[in-house]
Amino acid sequence: MSILVIADHNNQTLNGATLNVVAAAQKIGGDITVLVAGSGAQAVADAAAKVAGVSKVLLADNAAYANQLAENVAGLVADLAKGYKYVLAASTTTGKNILPRVAALLDVSMITDIISVESANTFKRPIYAGNAIATVQSDEAIIVGTVRGTAFDPVAAEGGSAAIETVGEVKDAGISKFVSEEIVKLDRPELTAARIVVSGGRGVGSGENYHKVLDPLADKLGAAQGASRAAVDAGFVPNDFQVGQTGKIVAPELYIAVGISGAIQHLAGMKDSKVIVAINKDEEAPINSVADYWLVGDLNAVVPELVSKL
């Protein structure tokens, strides 16, 4: 069986989420090919070739793929996919933007957020914000699916020696164009890759108080910072901070939730964390049901005291 994995990257470095997708592909079994579609992305292809378990890397290097416009990349993937049994990508913004279009072009259904590989055509995926797990069997000629990275341990980034082949075909749909992007640059670890995450919710009260209370804790722990949707919608922090069903899915070694009640949508994005600590003044808060440790108290007093003890 042959598997095509769509690399997630920024034309310079390979996103670690791709390593999780390769891990899922290994569970299926077969030859694994990684497609790098970008512009000036030779370094990404070189990195992909070193990934353990990868048999071949396809490099589609063209200005049409510079910003990985979904319409352009989907056309390329759909053409290449005809030589593969599986097409997989990470459940990132990029993967979730491209693969539904690929499935439509191939006229097949797709499986989203794969968290377990049961057999060659049977997978598990969360539904109802993670409160139930569906087992899905696909008889499609080509199985298209996104993989939830937090469900699979990444393969080694080194150790492979795959051959790199150039793809000369260019697919420019001509129906969209890149205008601009605004990137929030942080000195802290990237949220989805961090070992420790400190998140704040509506209970922190304001954006000013969010930073006053949580920044020192994150600094002490070397943690990434996150937030509930309520905190993001209130304008406390940018939406890049949002953890949850409509935000980022994280599974760090330690997740500290401060002033977060634990709506079902937020729990869907962090309940796979190894250790969960909840700090809030409501002893009946839903987040306490998934927390390994919880402390009922005023976060404005508890968190500074915690920081002083670290």
C-alpha cells in the first residue's frame, strides 16, 4: 500500500506535525511518500528526506505554491493521489484547508481528525467535541484523512535517507491570490508544540490582568500561553492563543488552566494533556472533572503565591 503525506511547512522548516502524520501512516503500513509543495522549499524537502520511515519525497517547487493556497495545492495533490491508496495531512489549518478540496476533486469522502488506526481501512475519530469516539470504516478507492497530531507520538526527524524527486507539474487554479498575512511573533514556545501550557479564561477579568497574573508563571515554567474562547472573544489575547474545538488542539506534559470553567469546546482541545491543573474559584467547574489537580481559590492570590514558590 502506498501513502502520500502532505508536508506542513513554511517554506523554510518542516512543521513537527508532519512527524505525527508519518507515525500514523506507519500504523497503516506501506511505502510513505511526503509531498513538499512550496516555493524555495528545498530545505524542507531535505528535512523530510531525513524523517524516519519516509521512502520518497516529492518536491513541487513553484511560485504557485509559495503561500500554499488551498485551491492550487489541492489540484496538485488530487492529480498525484491517483497513484496512492491513502492521502494524509495533519489536522492543522493548512491540512484542514487543503484535504476537503482534494476529497471533492477525487469524488471521495474524507475522514477527519484520525486518532487511531484500527486496520487498513478502519479508523477512530472524536465526535461531539470529543465526548464520543466514532469508529469509521472506509471502502473508498483512495482514503483521504487528516490526522490529529496529539494522538500519535512523532517519528524521529533524523535517520531516514529518502530520495527526493522533483514534480514539474504546476497547478494554478487562478481563482485566489495571496494578499497579506499578519504573524504574531512570540518569545515563548509555539503553543501546539510546547511541553507546558499556561491558559487563562474569562475569570482572569481583563487582558491587562491576564498578562499581569499569567506572564510571570509562564516565564518561570518556560511555558507557552493559551486561552479559552471566552477570553479570546473578550479581547484579552489574540486568537492565536485559543485552545479548544475551534482553536488549537494541545496535549502538553503539563496544562495549567487558570480562571477557565471548562466548556465542552475547551476540554476538547486539551483533555489529552498528560497532567492537568485547574485553578478557579468554582469548585463545581466542569474542568475539575478532567483535572488531575485543582485548587479552589482566587486566582489573583493563588497564582502569584505559586510563582513565589517556584
